[in-house]
Amino acid sequence: MPRLSRWAIRASLVYLAVGFTFGALILTAKGFPALAWAWRLLSAHIEFLLFGWTLQLVLGVAFWILPRFSHGSPRGLVPIAWASVVALNLGVFLVALRTLADLPGGLTVAGRALEAVAAIAFAAYVWPRVKPTGA
């Protein structure tokens, strides 16, 4: 398995663990009013599971499993794929940090912009690798 796939999939599993932990705390807070602070974790919980776990897992598996090129570098311009994974993680981190630390809303805009850049960069990277069988 390529290094980028290993890093992305392992990072997605960390997001899964943290996101599920936040979710468990939120559910516990429903029964214990003393844990009312846990509701502040809701946005980070959603961010970690939706973008951190799911999207990052998809990127890691897609990088690994999509057809390789027969000429030149087998996986194409790998730095673009790395840039998209880094941008995605920075975006998730900024959005979660904004909600957890109650920082200015500009961090959410910057985080979402980085997530969009990550999606566009990865789509541009993977586009040439999506081809019919035998092509």
C-alpha cells in the first residue's frame, strides 16, 4: 500500500476514534446534566466524522486502488495528492478548532476553503486515472 494511502487511512481512523468519543460524550450528556458542556463538541463531532473520517478514508483508498499509468510515474503527480490530503486535514483542524475554542468565524471560512481546495486538487489529480478497463 502506498505511503499516502497509509497516512490518509490511519489519520481517518484517528478522526473516527475522536469523533466517536465526542459522540459518546454528547450522548452521555443527555442523561447527565453535569456534562452539559459536551454539547459544544457537536460541531467538531460532525466535522471529524464527515470530513475527517469519511472523506479522508475515500481519498486514501482511491489513491491506492484506482488504475495506475503504464508509462512514467505509475500514480501520476503524487505531490498534488499529498497537497490535497494536507489541505483536507488543515481544513478539518481549523473548522474543529474554531468550534472547540470559540474563535472567530473566519476560521470556519478558511477551513471550508481548504477542504474545497483539497477536493478540487484531488479530483484534478485522479481524473486521468479514471479510465475504462483495458485503456
